Amino acid sequence: MNEMLDDTETYMAINYDKLEKVINEVHNDLYDFLMCRQIDHELYLYFLIEHPHIPYIKGLPKIHKNTFPLPMRLIVVGNGWVTETISLFLEKKLSPLIQGIPSILKDTCQLLDTLNNSFSNGLPDTCVLVTLDVKNLFTSIPNNYGLEAIRQTLNDSINFTTDEQILFSALLDMVLSNNVFTFDNRLYLQRWGVAMGTPCANTYANLVVHHWEKSFLFNSLHFTKILLYKRFVDDILLFWNGTPDELTIFIQYLESTTEFFRFTMEYSYVNINFLDITIIKDARVFLSTSLYRKSCWKNTLLHFNSMHLRFIFRNIIKSQFTRLTRLCQDPLKLHEQGDLLEDLFLERGYNPEMVRASKNSILNDTLEASQFNFRRYKRFHRATNESKVTFITRFISDNKAIVKVISANWHILTIDTDIKKITGIRLIFTYKNSKNLKRLLCIESNHPEVRPPRSLNKLGTYPCGKCNMC
């Protein structure tokens, strides 16, 4: 961690005076937006965090990488930071732009639909299955390039006025330029890239890469050799209809377009791993898929002795076996993975009869399983359309009684037609996990809520918040 934070091009050590300046600049900029009527008073109050928490950074080791020392994925936990609400606002406004981009994948299901619809007749013999990974995407994008890419994206869209484009660009600049965090009792300011952990980071990186794709990839001569191009954030899948040497030249071209995007590549004529599936090209050049687990994968299924309602365990079993029927198109692979999944459930203390009953009913008749899922899909969306309000609470043993009482009296709110438009016919119940022993003992859960010294923006003498006496 210290070696990564010693990179002075990306991170800069600061003191509390600089921290005070960062917070004051954000507050002053928000006040200027209000005075210039770029935002109204309600939005100003939403953005304004008068007493922010200082974020902290944690490192997640990439244990699936076969390198030593293990690289770390730096995550900034910025709940309560001065730009958190601004980042949430940008995420809500910018995320719809991604939905209309065909090259960006939403999930594995969308990829499976694409493979089934576009390559039902197979692939050419010479087609190479390729995956690319953008190295350190979030911290590699220069702020100036990213801001210009977002400005151009907003300008190309018909959904934003000129004033909105100016405002969103300025707010994004505030998020990128004021990412402060603490590690090992030291303060840092991130000078380059977007912090992994800020709400708008994923959308921002997606839109910047798409801007680069439009500028250098989609209109290049190399793209004529690509039969399929799909991307999930920094992971890229493509089907290359050319030779490996031409593929190497293509990668060299991609890296020559910028000074900051660098790629790692894997390719094969037979099979390739992407997301949670293995794409297989058989001898007849037809495609099939199977479940893929990384080498660092561990059995983390919910233990049967956990304090959860019994129906949750039944639903976990059904959902996991149904997932297999979706991902494994080869019957042999399907039953092989089904036997493995059965053993995994038994390792976690599940009832053998319950597991085998679900396995036999789903795997032996995948058509019936798909129809079952479709009925659940229809019921879920019907319930969603009838529900306007979500009740969020922690999962405790009394939840069943709480749901029963609220559901029994919810109809009272639907008597009035105006209130009914707000509340809906029924309520959606969503549960947050209570802190178990693991979460109570881990560093992340017990990390102290660090705040700036109380003297910021106040006159008088206050504790500094840094010395042993405080």
C-alpha cells in the first residue's frame, strides 16, 4: 500500500491546512452555483455537507493474479465526504447515457443473448476468441481527458441543455479534484484518475472509454476484422477474424492512441474465460458456454446454520441450480457442474434431500426451469409496477411479524387516490444484513469515523483532533 501511495504523480501527501482548503473550496463553489442560479436552494442543501467525514482507503489484494507481490485494488471509502452527494447526483444523471450504448454489457445474461442470437450458425475456423483487460482503468484516466470526454458526451446527447452540460462538468471536476483520504494516520490527495469507491466512478470510466472507442476504435481499419466487440467496464471480449500476428498489431495500435491506456490480452481458438462463463468453440465451430470460477474462488454459500428464514435457503438452492442451466449449454458440463454444486451445498450444511430434490427437478428438465423462471419474472415485475415505496430494514428474527402488521394495514393508505399514486398498492420489503461476528471484528467495520478538526469554519479554540490529548 505504501509503495502505491508513494507514486507522486497519482497521490500527494497533504496536511490539515490543505484539507481545510479543499473543504472550503467545495463549499464556496457550491455557494457560487447557488448565487449564479445554476442550482436551486433545495439542491444546494442536498449537496452541502458542512461537517464531512474524511474518507479512508483500503487495499483488496488481487489474489487471482499470478504475480508477487500481489497487486492491490485501492478502494476509497468516502461515506460522508464533502463530494459524496455531488457524486451521487452525477451518477443519477449520467448513468442513463450508458443504457443506449450497444457495446457495453449490462450483465452475463445480455452476453448470452447476444451469442445465441448473433452466432447461431457458428464462427469461421480462423476466428480467435480474445479477452482484453484495461490496466488500472480508474486511476489511469487523466482528469483533463476525462472531463473533455464527458463534455463531448453531454454535448452529443439531446437530453441536456447547455446550462446542464456546464453544471455537470463543473460538478465532475469537483469530484475528481477533491478526492482526499487517510491511510496510516496520513492524509493524501488523489491527483490523477477517479477514486474507486465514489458513486459515479463506474459510469464516468464507462463513458470515457466509450468516447475513446468512438475516436480511435470503431472507425479504424482494424475494426473490420472484429466480429464481436463487447465490454464490461474494463473487461473486453472480442472475436477476431484474423491471424494472431494481426491481433498483436491491433493491440499495439490501441496502445499507441493514448499514453495512459494499456492492455493485457489472452486469446485462444478453442475457449476463453470472460466474466463468469467460459465460451467454447467446438470442432464444428459452434459456440457453447459453461460456468467459470477463478482459481481464487472459495465456497461462500450462505451456511445452513445461519439465522435466516427457511424459505431463503430453498430459494438459494433453486437460484444456483437455475443459474447453471442458464450458463451451461453443454449437457455434460451442466450435470458435471450440478454434481459439484450439490457437494458445495452439502459442505455448507444443507439438507441433502432438499438439495437433490431441487437439482433433479431443475437440471433434468431445463425447459421447465426456464418456464418457472419466466413466471417468477412476470410476478416480480407485476409486483414492482404495483409498488411505489420500499421499506428497508435490517434482517432480524422479528421481520416476519413486522411484514405481517404493515401489509395488513397498508390498504388504509390506498383509500385516498392521491396518496395511492405515491404509495402504490403494496410495499416492497428489502433487508440489510445485520453485523455478524466477522463484520464486527474486521478492520473495515471498526474503522473510526474520522472527521476534520472541529476548528474548521469556526472561530475560537477547539481540539485539534490529531494529538493524543484529543
